[in-house]
Amino acid sequence: MPLKLKLHTKPEVPLEADCVCPDRMQSLNMTEIEDLIVFHGNCQVPLKNFFECSGEFDGEIDIEGDLVNVKHIASTMSFGKMTVSGNVGVHIGAAMSGGEIIVEGDASDWVGPEMLGGRITIKGNAGHMVGSGYRGSTMGMQGGEIIVHGNVKNETGHVMRRGLIVVGGDSGDFTGVNMLAGTIIVLGQMGIRAGAGMKRGSIICQTKSELLPTFTRSCDYQPSFLRHYFKHLESLGLIISDSLMNSPFERWCGDSIELNRGEILLYAGK
Amino acid sequence: MSAAMRIVNGKVYDPANNIDGKIKEICIQDGRIVDSVPEDVTVIDAQGMVIMPGGVDIHCHIAGPKVNAARKLQPEDHRHDVHPGTPFTRSGTGGTVPSTFATGYRYATLGYTTAMEAAVTPIGARHTLEEFHDTPVIDKGFYVLLGENIFLQKLLSEKRIEEFDQAVAWWINATKAYTVKLVNPGGDEPWKGKKNSNVSDIDEKTDEGLTPRQIIEAFIKSVDKQGFPHPPHIHCNNLGHSGNYKTTLETMKTAGDMRAHIAHIQFHSYGGELGKDPISKAAEIVEYVDNHPNITCDVGQVMFGKSTIMTADAPLAYVLKGHTKGKWVNADTECESGCGILPFNYQEHIYMHTLQWAIGLEIFLMAKDPWRVILSTDHPNGGSFMNYPKLIKLLMDKAFRHEEMKRVNQRALENCSLRDLDREYTLNEIAIITRAGPARALGLNNKGHLGVGADADITIYDEIDDKEMMFNAPRYVIKSGNTIIGNHEFITDFIGKLLHITPEYDKKIEEVVQPFFESYYSIEFSNYAVDDSYLHDHEIIATGKA
């Protein structure tokens, strides 16, 4: 039976709940879990002031309620499974290294920043800075997968180093800005300036996009690795059309102000 | 006011009073060390412990606009090093450039009670004083950058020496500084005005018709005439370039027999050809310093790991930015100096970095007179001041030094004599290079010793074999008679005082300076000088020749 947390009082100011994480909750009894410290604004209060706890931890945590104002859930998580039935606040899965997070609703900004491994699935939309690095960091996401079924906002995969980000809907501006390596797949449309400053890595988009003048078109081709990726995405519940599965892609390389070793693949089918 | 106190049974190291490890009683009353105190006062039993005066850092960068720019530049540096508050102290952030509060507390946790900010633009003095007010525990002062001052250079080139002296004194008073700082004299102005130009020789003429040597000489003479407690603090030309030891020697020769302080001398002790890998010229530099008692220097040791290059030598920062290819800040271009800041990382496997590390250690180990070769890392340029305990261990523990030498670039070690140096510093010598020496060089008569009348700034360490551990965690730190750290815990907060000088000058000089301000400055003359409301608790150190 999973551990169940139900939000009974909506926090008025952001609640920092980095203790809501399998690593912190394993081997604790119910009283100890209820007494874990969370920051409500600048006050330290026990978890039970906001959450009703039941069940028993067996590697899984289910959270219920509108967690828009709850930050840092599952940061540095390394194993187990967390399911959030509702919306969730910023910094979910920050620097997580393993396990799985499933959010049934929307996520706010900073989904999985500097993530090292594991998987985050957002069934709704996500905000800015998905899988990115914190300001000043030279490296963002370094492994794992982030799957967003809806749309995302700007700077997805900023300084990303490794791993996979999939966006089922549209992405905002600066998709993959300054990325070092890794893969971003956007099944909808990308905003402007995709791949600005990218060194290596791949950005794959299902629709035509206007690219920066520092990207050059090298060829049209049908990379075989894409079929494997798309099959994997289908198994995760995303809808991939047959035409996408079998179509050629325009290969653009850039960003020539950096190493020029990155690629943007744009759907070239009819 | 602090209570009276008596410290008994501790081994006292007080080199200024020739006390080398003697068990001696120290009595404190009203923030000073006294002969005796009544029987019933608080007693600290320092059995098995070492008592030293509080540490004095003669050269560091801890406050002011450029330090703040470095903080803003590196959010990643702070995020991983949070400095939590305690019931007595405030929180902050760490990294190579800690926040103001963390700076004060972290110095205290190393047993340091005085630190001098080494480069502040005159226009940044107000900002620096405000940050000082929020830098707890330690006493502090700053050196004001006057070497790139166009007005002063103009007076010099017109040979108006009398007015030059008066103007220097006016500027010191207007900024509440402790002494004059010269950084790459003559080099910053051409760099700002003309595309990447710089002076490369001490006798090269700038556009003003002046050479760096003339500028240095003028300041040394002026400060000597006026009897500042600390001579001009000089960052020589050509920092970091191969073959720059000649410039350093010439700079020291320029001083003649007048006093001069050469800052972070390690960065100025390189031989070899310009543009090629340097070799060590520590021996030549140390020989000159040893034979000339008018010269003092701090080493500016490089420690491996993260650092932040933060200098008024903007052309140098520009060169380094070309190597790191990362972010940098070029600031203070619009005022009477320059400034460049960039994150840096000293790595063991790199020839240059290992050589820098080795030259610093060579200078320490070769110096015959430790009183004039002072411990510093040019915080945060060579590494954070938090590296001092490790540096002390490198100096005191030969075996540890040789162990560390195995991990560094071996080719670099062949171009210096570090392998042949067997010297180990004693506790007394450490007390000299970290306390008594800098206090004497700064002319702070009440600091760096434990004689009667001295400020009661005292550090008590547990005597342990691992010197890094020992100097990392003093058991007691007493500042102005207040026990700040007791049994390794902060037990009270304290704001130290500002140390500054007020040399006399003729008010008529303002009539000479003012028209220049009205023609060229974007700030009103009447708003320029820092008024006394910016002074918190402060002490004026006497000027004038004894």
C-alpha cells in the first residue's frame, strides 16, 4: 500500500516541501513523517499542518490536492515512485537521480532542473525551464527522461547535457538554448530561436520552424534512430502518426556561433 | 562593554614580544590586554591549547562594488554553499565570494579578527563602507585606488608635486581609506581608452607622458613624506606574464630605501619569455626582499580548486577571459580605475597553475625574514581565505607537502626548486606571517601581539598534530574582549570597527580639485566625499613621522 498524502490546507505563501520524497520518507513511521519540517514562507512547520498522511510507505507515495504553491517536491529523489493527482508547483524532481514521478495535472516552471536520472511524466502542461540548469550553472539535465504530454513554455532544456525531453504539444521560445548534448523532441510547434547557442545535441520537431540564420541546412534524410525513439514514445502513451514514423527530415546544423555540431531535424514530409 | 577575563595555562605564541610557546596568563579588561585583573573574573582554562593574537589579513577582497559584482556573477557558487544562521549570527551564502555576513563569520571561524580590503575605487568607498557595516566580528579597512587617477597623473606630469601630495591626502580623507593602492600603474587608462593597449614595461611612456615608474615613485615619496602607517600597496605591472620578475625587481628598486608593500608577489615572480611557459624566479625575488628591510610583501598563494579572479587590472582579466572562454564582468571603466572579474579554477595537472602554486610555496620557504613575507591567497584570486589552514599545513608539514607534490604537474616542479626545500614553519613563524608580521606592516600597533595595551583580539586553538584541522577550528575567538566563539560555537555577535587614517592637508587643494570635477565628473564635488555618517564604530590610526 502506498503512502498517501492529502493536502488539507492550501498554503497562502509557497511551501517548500523537499522532504516529500521517497529518500526522506523511507524507514520513518507515521508520526515521524507527520513531523517532517517544511518551510511555509519563512516559518518552519511540521508537514501535518498541511498534509493528511495515511497508508504506509512501500516505495510509492501518492499525493492528492492542488499543489501549485508547493515547491521542491521529490527533489534529489533517487528511487521509488511518486504520483501527484493534481497540479504541482515549481522545482519538482530537482536534481533527481532515479525513480519515477507522474503528475496527472499541470506542472509549474522548473520541472526536473539538473536532473541526473529517472523519469518525470507530466500529463498536462509544464512551465518554463523544463530540464534546464539553474542560473549560472554550466550544466542542466544530465540524464533521465522528462515526458510532457501538453505544452511547455520557454527555455526547455537550457544547457542540457544528456537525456531526453519530449514535448507532446508546443514548446516556447529558446527550445534547447545553449544545450551541450542530449535530445529534445517536440511533437507540436517550436517557438522562435530554437537551439540558440547549442554546441551538440539533437532537437527534433514535427512541424516546420523558422530557425536562426546561424543554422545551415545540410541534407534531407530519414534517420533510422528516430523510429526507435518514436516507438519508445508510443509505448509511453504519446500518439505518433504513421506519416511521422516514415517521413524524411530536414537536417540543419548549428549553432555556428558555437561548435556547429548540434542538429535540428525538421519534419520534411507532406 | 566586555567583561574582564583571564586566560590561564595556555601556550602563548606572541612573536612581537618574543614569547615563543611559553605558558603565560593573559588578562583582559575593557577590550584591551592588561597586566592583571581581579581574582573573581571569568577564567578560560587553556590547558593543552595554543594562544595567538587574532589573525590579520593584509590583502583580501571582501567588500565594495567589484566584490558585489562577483557575487552577482556566480549564483551557482552560492547555491551549493549555504551559510546557515545561528541564534546569535545571521545567515548568508558562501562560495569563493561569500556574502558580507558570511565573510565576517568565516574569518572568525579561522581565528582572524582583522582584514583589509585591498582595492576600492574612490567612488566605491561609500558602498564599501556600507558593506563593512554588515561585515561582522572583524576590524577592517580598505586601500583606495589612486594609481589610475587622471587628475593626479595630470598634476604629476605638470610636476606640481606639492599639490599632488595635498590631493592624495584629500582623496584619502574623502574616502576614509587606510592607504593608497596602485594597480598596474599607467596600464588601465590606455586599456580603457584604446583597444586592448597596455603598458608592458615600467619605463614605457603612457599618453600622459608618464611612466609607471614615475607614478610609483611619486606615490611612495608622497606617502613617505606624510607618514602613512602603511606604505603604498603596489600591484606591479605585467602581473601573470612570463618574465615579469624584472618589472617586480625594478618596482622594488624604485622605492630606494623608502617603504613599499608589494601585493601578491607570487604572481610577479615569473621568468621565461613573454608568451611562453614561465619558470620560477622566486629565488631572485626573495633575495631582494630579504636584503631590503624597507620592502614588505604578501605572497598571494594559489590554492587548487575554485577561485574568482577579481582585480582592478582590467587588461589582465581580459586576457584570462580569453583562456577560460566563460563569463566575465568588466566594470568600473567609467571611474578612476578599472575592474575585471571572472570565475576561475586552478587545476593540478596544468603546468602554469602548478608552477604558481609552487612559486608561492618557494617564496614562503626561502624567505629568511618571515616578518616581511605575509600569508595571503589574495582572496579570492588565488583561492578563498578558507584555504588558509591548508596552506599553513603545507608550510608546517614537509611530508604533507611532498604528498601533495605527487599529485601536481611534474614538469612544472622541474622548473622550480620546491622539491629541494625542506624547511618546516614553526608555530612561532606561523604567528609571524599571519599575525605579527601583517600588523607590523600595516602599522597597527595594537594588533598582532598580546602585550599590555594591545586590543584583546585573541585566538585559542587546540594543539593538534594535523595543523589544517587545528587552524580550521579555534576553540575560542575573542574580539575586543568579547568571546565570539566559545567551545567552537558562536555565542555572540559583534560588529568590528573601521580602521582608517586622516592625513592633514591644506583645504586650498579643494579649489584645485573642484574645477576638474565640474568639468569632467558626473557627480557633484560636494556629493563626492564620504561624510562621517558612513562611519560606524571606527578608529583613526595616527599618521605622521615618528
